[in-house]
Amino acid sequence: MDELQRIWKRHQYVARASTAFIYGILVSIAMNFFWTPGKIYSSGITGLAQLLTSLGNRYLAHTFHPSVALLLFLLNLPLFVLAWKQIGHRFTFFTILAVVCSSIMIKSLSAVTLTKDPIICAIFGAAINGFGTGLALKNGISTGGLDILGLTLRKRTGKSIGTINLCFNFFIILAAGAVYGWPYAFYSALGIFINARVMDMVYTRQQKMQVMIVTNKPRSVIDCIQSQLPRGITIVHGAEGAYRHDQKTILFTVISRYEQSELKAAMEESDPYAFVSIAENVEIMGRFYEPEP
């Protein structure tokens, strides 16, 4: 068993390292093929690195030539320290790897101007970056930046960083308007929105779903679900079917969208004839177990 665990951990490390490299390629394509030619700003720390690069090239061109790749790495350094202290060493290692890969690829991948149309650049750059970010999160690694602040705040207080994230990105949008003109602020806002939507489509672990199960095999269903998912289940006894008036048991639980396939497999194994209703995007108050990053 110990040998199998070591093999599985080694497989996870290789998968995460490969994902960090893939993310680096995707974000560099988004940056060099779309955002830079289209004068579009990204969200978060990447957008801040773009902003500082634009301001440096405009006002300090004779003394300082900053690059997005270098600033992206430097801006993440204090966040690496925060992650190392507050989140975990393994998480920090793969976050550093993802940021280093993205910085190197942005610097080394030659820019290709496919189009300068800001709408096309906003849409395709955001879609590519959103897919890469979602893929990284899905495989258990962070891309740095505000992700670290969000995880730290949620771990210490249980609260979301949504307001801080929104204010930060609003600042980036205003900066895009001030530097390139106000139409580009709206193009950047469009890109930030698409980036978030694509990321949510790929990374589904943060989306909560309420599950109601009506079954006459409650013990079998409970044992099977809890053997595959770390989820609590609430039991309601004494339910009655209106058609046959037979006795039923209702089970309630909440899962993430990421766990939906495991739930379906558990239901197929325990009671394939049970009635299962799933409500999406529910709001949770109270403790909801989430695996450590």
C-alpha cells in the first residue's frame, strides 16, 4: 500500500508540473498573440504587471525598460512568502513553478500579431487564459496573484476575497482607459468577464450543488456515497410516495460540481432506481469541507 501511495503521489507531482508548463504556454499565447497587440489588460497581478510595463515604457523609457514577464514574477514574490507561511509548502512550490513557467514563456515566446482588433483580442486572449487558469486550478495548483490572497483569507476567516478582487480588477479597467483610451477599458472588462466564465467552465470545484435523493435503500446509498465522497448526509425518514404510497427515505447533501461524476457512480452502484434531484449554484452557510490545496 505504501508503494502504491508513493507511485500515486509521484504521478500527481508529474501531472501538476506538466500542468504548470501547459499553463505557461497558454498564458504566453494570450499575452503575446492577443492582449499586447490588442492593448488589452488582463485581471489580477498579470494585469498590474501589464499596467506597470505600459507606464514604464511611456514615462521611463530612457532609464528603465520593464517587461511583463519580469514584473509578473517580482510582484508575486511577496505572495510566495505569504503562501509558504499560511497555506503550505507543496502548494507554494507548484505555484512558484506555474509563475516561473508563465514568466519564462511570456519572455521567450516571440510575439505574433494575428490581429489588432481589440474585441477579437479580448475574447480569444481571455478564453485561452481562462482555460489555462481553470486547468491549473483543476489539477490542484495555483497561478499565483490574487489566488493566494483568496485562499489565505478564506483559510483564516472563512470569507471570500470577492470584493477585493472586484475592486482590484475595476482599478485595472480604469487604468486601461487612462492609458489606451476609454474604449479599451470596456474591451478589457469584456476580456476579464470572459476569462472568469471560461475558468468557471473548466474549474468546477468551487460550484456547489444541493442533492436530494429519494430512495428505499438509504443505508446502501449512504455507505456508497460516503465511501467515495467526504460529504455529510441529512436523513429524512417517513416519506411516502404519492403513486404507490410506499415508504421512502429522503437524503440531502451538498457536493461540488467537480464531484458529480463520483455521485453518479455511487448512485448507479447503490440504487440505480432512486430519484435524484440536483440544484445548482446553491449558497452555503456553515462548514463545507474542501480539500487542502
